[in-house]
Amino acid sequence: MLGVWPLHGLCGAWGGLVAGIFSLEAFGGLGGVSFASQLIMTVTGIIVALVASTVIYGVLKITCGIRLTQ
């Protein structure tokens, strides 16, 4: 595993959610960004990334293999 999920996935998901949280006027934000929309699109982005990577790695595994030989 390349460690892409902890670096880009978790940090990107947190950034997406935090944009919705800290844009609320109660936290000093200007408003205009809904936490619900940020949550929905963050989850959608995660699902799209999981499906796409599963398909891509599946095709690579079938066609040319993704494991190195000893």
C-alpha cells in the first residue's frame, strides 16, 4: 500500500468537513457553505475514489499483474 489514503484521503475529507463547520456563522464564518452539502460531497468523493481505484487495480491485476516477483 502506498499510504495515499492517510495522506490525501483523510486530510482531504477532514478539509471538506471543516470547510462546512467553520463557515457557520456560529463559529465566526460568513455562512454560505452548508455543512450538509460538504458532508454529502465528501462521502460521494470517497465512494467515487473507492470504486474507481477498485476498477483500475482490478483491471491492472488481471492484465499485467500488480505484484513484483522475487
